[in-house]
Amino acid sequence: MITYERPISHAARWARHVARLAFAMFVLSLAAHRFGSLSSTLFVTLVLVSAGLALVAVILSVIGFVRLWQVAAVGGIASTMALLYAALPLAAAGLALVQVVEKPAITDVSTDLATPPPFIRDRPIETGWLTPAAPVVADRQAQARAYPALTGRRYDGALDRVLTGVRTVADQSGIAIVAEEGLENAEPDFEDLALRAEPPADPQRDALAKSPGKGTGKTTGRTAGKAGRDPTAARDPGPVPIPLSRPKLEVAPMPPGRKAGDILLQGESRSRIAGFRFDLVIRLREESETTFVDIRVASRLGHHDLGLDAAAAERFLHALDAELLGIAGD
């Protein structure tokens, strides 16, 4: 009686161990980045390492399946488990790779390509090998080709009404407003409705004005007559001060993309799943009894936003359209 002993596939066993390590590294780094204090640069590095380990696990699992087919080596279950563990890191890396190929390599999008809204304060930037570069004209042209529907919104409501809607949508979208400028432009102007205060009534003066008495009227008449006969009364009244030109106030020039009547709101937000941080600025401008809203979104990391900036801008504008339903224009 011969007992057949099946060989053991060490490649399949190593595939399971490596795949488990890749899966644990990806899940823990994602949780630490989304809900903890892990930096985005370190998170991307760990994700790339986990994807590399997952790829190695897939290769080893394939070897285990080949050995199972050829010599019936033990390791079929281990190879299957390795593929299941490696699926998540490889799926995330594959999705990011698709976005890199399909989307333009930009990290700053705006609904106004000519004069985008300026940021009120300096925004924090991730340091390291994924530091983003400043936007150039070529980036705006690439955005116009990739996102032609990303444009501003015009509303028929007043500036204060649209500002209230913008604040509501920002709060519902999880956008934290960190800086504001030009809010005084949304305050109502009551100067035209102000009434001049009348002087208090003087009963003694009113009585003298109504009664034609002998004292005041005659004294005034004689005094006026003497002044009319005296040639020195109409002589040179004396030195008259020469009016000087009013000094001009030095006003700091407005940065490009902003006018005196604009309202700017700068905020911070994060992506829904991965938790990537980005900054945005919303500009409200009153134009011929309408209010025009522009938005600018910029990433803090890398040389490619994976399309997240444009998605965040479009999501905010669609929510604003729903909030201001009934006064939306073009």
C-alpha cells in the first residue's frame, strides 16, 4: 500500500502572508489619515508600498495555482485568500492610476479662468516629495478642455440673500470658513432713508416773529438803512482763506481677481473617503441687479488632484443651485 504525499507550495503560503500585510497596511493608513493625524504625504507613501506588496502577493499566488495544477501542491486555499486580501490595495491603486491617465495633471481649478478668486490668507501646503506647484496658464487651458461645464453661477437675488445660501451650503457640505472679506458690501444701505433732525421749537422766538412790534422791526430797518448809506459797509470783507485741494488717501491696490464690492469666503474641506485636504475660496460679485458666484478649489498635495478638486467645486455649485432654487439664472 503506497501513501501519496502532496508537495507543499511555499509560494502560496508566502502570498497569503504578504497579502495580509498589504491589506493591514492599507486599512490602517487609510483610517489614520481620514480620522487621525497622519500626513497626506506619508499616507500616499504607505498606499504605494501596500500596492507593491499586494502585487507581489498576486504573483506568488499565481505560482501557487500553477503548482496546484501541475503537481497538486498544497496551497490552493492560501492562494485564494491572498487574492482576496490583495484586491483592496490593488483596486485603490488602479482607480488612482485611471484618474491620472484620464484627468489633467493640475491641482488648482476655478470657475473663472481669466481672473480666479484670490485666497485671503496663505494656505498650508504639504511638504516633501509631493509638494504641489503653482498654477500656470497651461493648467487653466487643460482645465478648460477637461471640465468645460465647470462655470460660475448667476442668481437674480440680492447679495445678502445669496450670501446666506452660500453659508448654508458650506455648513451642510462640511466646509469650515476660515477667513472672510467684504461682508460690509452685503449690509443694507439706510442713508437714503435717514431724516434730518429738526431744531427744537422756541416759543419766545416764534412769538416775536409773529408780532409786528416797534422795537425789533424798526431797529432792524434803521440798521439796514445805515448799512446801505455807509460806503465802508460793503468794502473789502478782509482776507479770505484760499481753498486747498483735499489730500488723496493712499488705497492699497486690489489683488487680481477682486474688486471693491466683492465678498470673499475662504474655507477648508476634505474628500469624503480618503480625507485629502483642500482649500477653496468663494467669490460673490454683484452685477446689474444680479449676483455672480465663482469658486476656486486647490489641493495641498502632489502634482495631480485625481479630479477631486473639480468634483468638489461641481458638488458645491449643484448644492447651491438647489438651495437658491427659484432665483437661479444662467
